[in-house]
Amino acid sequence: MRILGIETSCDETAAAVVADGTQILSSVVASQVDVHHRYGGVVPELASRMHLEAIVPVVQQALSEASLKPEMLDAVAATQGPGLVGALLVGFSFAKAFAYAHRLPLLAMDHLEGHLYSALLSDPPSVFPFVALLASGGHTGIYYLKARGDYQLLGQTRDDAAGEAYDKVAKMLGLGYPGGAVIDRLAQQGDPQKIVFTRPYLDKERFDFSFSGIKTAVQRYIASNPETWVAAHRADIAAGFQAAVVDVLVHKLLHAAKIKRCRHVAVVGGVAANQGLRDRLAEAAAHKKLCLHIPPMALCGDNAVMIASAAHHYLGDPKSTSLQDDVYSRHRRTVCEPDGS
Ligand code: KG4
Ligand code: ZN
């Protein structure tokens, strides 16, 4: 079963062909980072226009790298939400037209679900039931995945997402956008104990996060110290900030594994690329005898492989998508309602 996946929820135009849920035949990602970099963040209107320019060549490239013609596909899947409405509309409308023209079933996918299923693309793949930390630029939450299609949000951020906090702190330090990877690299040269920032665990027993407090603490630190001192200690600030974020993420994920009695734990989303987080989790998982699953770097950030792969689980679902369906910008409530347990 070969599925063409399309992802345009933010600033990456991506298309991929995946066979039988896990065999990646092609994956193309056209990033708009260079354009948005100038503005210090994603400009939604620009993102939509760039998706429009890129969508046809990106899909063509994905098909040609997979050596497939459209009629050799079994379905087309596209991200329906959450994300930027204008950006989503480009990929979703393209997928509708493509499905209609080639008489293929259309599968409307949830972006977060795509990230969650990328745990099954790690090596070795995750095994149900498992708990997953989804940390990206738009979302941060802890999920319990009991079986395919049966998952539960245990808790999520009440304000900024982890990746968003990285991007904002990078901006404060004059490191540009996006900031996650830059802070990660800089942090490795700094002393994480030199400048200690607050750890907002909220309630340590629950799974809600808050990252805006850490961000504000960094902002205050920068504002209350001389510019030359800040410039000379950027690596220590980055290391202190990263240590605070990683401490909270690791604590909550391990606590969820304990409460849900899961031996398998996963980390997905753009922030899963973070070396500091990966190292700390590898250490902690070994200590607690847990199996840790993190997708390969190329599948942590936004991509279309995760969309095609997640769609595989819905093939043949009687609730197949109608051409009247529309995109959505925020969480689909049925998918993401926390139960607090
Ligand atoms: O999953 P993703 O590509 O897009 C969303 O769905 O939001 O995640 C992007 C986020 C950005 O905020 C970026 O700064 C962050 O992931 N990120 C990182 C790293 N690489 C990307 N954050 C921390 N450390 C990294 N190495
Ligand atoms: Zn994402």
C-alpha cells in the first residue's frame, strides 16, 4: 500500500511516499527558513505564498524519487490541522484535487498524530503501549498511546511550547530564527550550573508544562546584566536555559512512564532533535531500564513521511475524508482532550 503524504502546516512544504506504513520510498522537504529568518519568525502570509510556489515541484519530486506515477498510488494523505490556516489550505486543497483527479482515497491527517506515529519510525520502532513526549514549535504535551488510534493526552503546556521558548530565547540572545538547534550547539560549550534558571514543574505529579516562566527568567537576566557580560556569557546562558527545559521534560516523561507502567517511552517533534535532551534521556532510560525511541533527525522536524505513515493506519476506515472537509487551526478536541489521569 503506497501513500503519498503532504504536509504544509507551517514553514515546510513536504511530500513523501511511504509503503506499508514504514518503508520510506521518498521524502522531500522544502524549507522556508531562509525567508522567515529575516523577520525573526514565521510570517503566515509569506508561508502560504511560498507553499503555493513549492507544492507542485515538491510533490513531483517525491513521486519521481519513488519512481512512481500517480496511478500507482493507493491513497493520498494531507495534514488537515492544526497549523497556519493559509498554509494548511495549500497542501490540503492540493491533496483534494490530486485525489479527485486520480480517483484516490483522501485521508485527512492530524499533524500531532503524525508526530506521535513517528515513534514507530524510530530504530527500533516503539511498541504499544508507550508514553510519548511531543515537543515542537507549536505544541508540547505528554501522551499515552495504548494502541493504534487509541491515545490520550495526559497534559500539555499552558503557555509557550518548548520549541517556541527556544526560539524566543535565541532571539533575545541575537541568535536568529529558528533558535532550537543554535541554542543546543551553544549550550554544549557552556556551563549549565553557572546561571541557574527556574524549573517550572507546576505540580510535579501532573503533566502540564509552562515554559513562559523560564523564558521570562532569561529575559530578566539579560536585562539586568551589562551587555558585554551577556555577550561574553551567551554559552552559559544557553546551557542554563537548556538544563532547565530538559530537566522538566525528562521528569514529566519518566513520571508518565511510571504512572502508566510503560516500558517504552518516545520523544517526537522538532525538539526531539535536541542533543542535550537525547543524552539526558538515554542516560535516564538506561538507569530506569526503559526502552527509549526517538525518530531519526530527519523525522523529528516537520516532514511528510510521518503523515503518510500515520495515514496507513486509517486506510479502509469507513470515515474517509470528504472533499467538503476543511482545515482546522487548533487541536481537534476528540484527539487531544486531557483526562488528567
Ligand atoms: O516539529 P517542528 O519542526 O514544527 C512544529 O510542529 O512546530 O518543530 C520546530 C521547533 C522549533 O521551535 C525549533 O526551534 C525546535 O523545533 N528545534 C529544536 C532543535 N531543533 C529544532 N529545539 C531544541 N533543540 C534542537 N536541536
Ligand atoms: Zn510539527
